Amino acid sequence: MDARSIGKVENFDSLTARNQRLAAGDPIRLRIRRSGGDLGEQIRFDSFEIPYQTSMRVLDALIYVAEHFAPDLAYRWFCGSKMCGTCAVRMNGREVLACWESVEPEMTLEPLRNLPVVRDLVVDRAPYEARVAAFEPWLVRNQEYAGFPEPLTHKEMKDASKALDCISCMACFSACPVIGLGSLTDFAGPAPLVQLAQTALDARNDPNKVAGALEHAGIFNCVSCYKCEEVCPAKIPIVSQVIEPLKAKTAALRPALAKHSLTFRAIIAARGRIDPTELVLRVQGLKAVLHVARAIKLLIAGKINPLRTLFKKRNGAATAARRVLRNEDIGQS
């Protein structure tokens, strides 16, 4: 069972259950966020009631509203069949594809987050596209093309091939809490990183080219919350098979960017457990000593133990940890 399915049966929230919840003609109540156009920056929610039609999608509901009540309603769609990704919106607080999501008896529809709103449910894709373009996501080969067919193993391409399923709907970009922090981090976001992964995780690409792109990804600001995977309509394992492999590649090509991760790993291998005190000291150096008040709070809370760090206390898991990490390195090589 994938992350998107957990609790759906128990909460009567599966696609089948939602389609069975309503009968033809039952009322669907919508609240749609409106802004832009004549409203300018002002935001309001307009309410509509429409009749349910068999297997009605969110997109069908929007089309009905536009045809019968609000001809000036702005929303975006192109293919209507889960291919172009342009119709993504937020329904009742979660990111969905309007062309694929079944309606609910009561719905609040809003534009995607973390992007400028052009009008109503239409967002400006330019910030996302600029981040992708900055990565220069194309292949630069060190070797001449070997001819056709070119031998590529599953192991070489398994992560890059998963990323190729992306339809650029930006649902993950909207759901990402780190992107929501704005300029506090330099995290590029899950959607641009999926586009980068299509070439950065390709064995044929020039490592120097990949390293240059990864320097601007801010990838270690990802908190692995899996919100991106929960909303991905293509069910791409964004964290486990895109972001984590990109982190590993960054650590290999630009170790200075992965100081925290590599130090964490080294402590586990040496001690069999993480030592927060040693981790902070090795990553921050003398800067950590200057924050005396914070250190006292951590000490009182039991988060750090200087004596354990001083005597380099280890446990019996160290040998097993080194073996696991060594096998992991062999598997990635």
C-alpha cells in the first residue's frame, strides 16, 4: 500500500467510495477562491451549487460552473486525461489533478501554493520553469555515442526512469513545507529536482555537469516529510528514488555540501549510534561553543551529553553499522 492509500478505505475516501457516495442529481456545493482580474489582489470565495453527474470529476464541476454561473472563472487544463499536469489545484486542502479527482459533496477549491496566482485557480509557472532551466537539465556526454541500441542496465537507469514519469503538475511543489519557508532556504523544491533527476541520475551524463547543477539545488534542506509523494498523481517515489539518490550523488561529487550528512554517517559507523554533541561540534565547530544558552537548554533537556562525547562511548551496534554502510556503498557503486 502506497502513502496515498493509507486511511482511504477507513475514511470512505477511495475513488470508488466517493463515486458511490452521490447519486445523479445530488447537490454539489463548491467554494472557489477568486482573485486577480477585476478583483486585483483582493481575495474572496464564491459559492455555487451544481447537480452531481455520474463519475463527475473536479474539472467537470469547474466546467459546469463556468458554463452556467461564472463565465469569467479562470482555471487551466489541456488534455483532461492525466497527461499534461496543467489542471492541478487544491481541493479541501490537498493537491489534486482536477481532471482525475472525483468530486465530493462539499468542496473548497484553491490555487496551488508557493507560486504567484495569476487569476482565480491559475498560477504562474514561471518560477518553477526558471528553476528547472537553471539546472540545464540535459545530457553532456564524455564519450562518443556508441550507436544503436545503446546498452543501459536497469541498475544504471532505475532512478532516472522513475523521474521520467513526471507530468510537471507541481502538486508536490505546492505541498512542500520547505518551499513554503520562502527565502529562508535555498531548496529548489521537489518538482524541479524531479526534472533534474532525469539527467543527473543518468549514467551517461558528465559528472562535472551534474555537480554544477547540484550546487544550486539546496537538496540537503529537504526534511523527508514525504508530502510530495503523498500528492504525486504519477506516484513517483520522489523522496526515496529521486531526492535521496541526488543527495548521495551530491555527497560523492561535492562532499563539502554534504558535511552534516557525511558527519552523521561517520559517527554512526564509529560509535554505533548518533551523538548529537559530537555532530554539532564537528559540523559547526567553534560557532557551536558561542551559543551557550542554547547548549544549556539542550543539556537540561537531555539532548546532549558532553561526557559521552568526551569518552567517545560506543555500543555493540558499531560493527553492524559499518557493515550495513559498507554494503550500501557497494550497492551504489
